[in-house]
Amino acid sequence: MQLSQMWREHLQAGRPPGILGMKIAGTAASALDAEITACVSACVTHQLKMDSRIERRLHDIAHALEDAQGQSTPEVAEYCTRLNRLVSAVLVNAEPAPNTENGSEPAQQPVRPRVRRR
């Protein structure tokens, strides 16, 4: 299933009331949903460049969602499963960020020199 289709299905399903006040990966569930939605949106539009920080955060979220699935009502577990599928799809589909560790700098925009005014 394509990421954009999974995302639409997740949005259509909505949030179960049981997630109110729930924290996943140290973040309120509704804020986490927004964070994942932003990643999915950026991935679908090819604007997400996966760096180590984003990748680590998504892995942390995936593990926390797995834990939440086993400790909640069936509706919340289903919601967490959908979110986790989205996270996994982003991890697979996102473009890697340019590598700056091996001396290869990312292409930079030319900088216009400043002119001193008197």
C-alpha cells in the first residue's frame, strides 16, 4: 500500500477518545500524531531529507508505539498500529540527507556579497 493511501486512511479513521492525555515517546499522543503527519507530508512531497536525528526519533516513536499497542484498549491499539505503519513507511521511503561526514558538502546556494553602505 502506498504511503499517501495509508495516510488518507489514518486521517479518515480519526483518533479514538482513549488517547486523550496519553503520552507516547514522551509526547502527547495528539502532538505525536501531528509530528508523524508532518513527516508523512514531507515524505510524500519529497521534501523530507532523512538525517540521523530524524531517523533516531522515528525509531524511538516506533518502539514506543509497539509498547503502547500492548497496553491499551483495542481502539487505541489499532490507532497505534496505523501510526506505526506510517512511521515504518516514512523510514523506508524518505530520501537520505546529503552526507557531510566524508567531506562532501551539500550543494549550497551562492551567497551574494554584502556591500558596505556609507
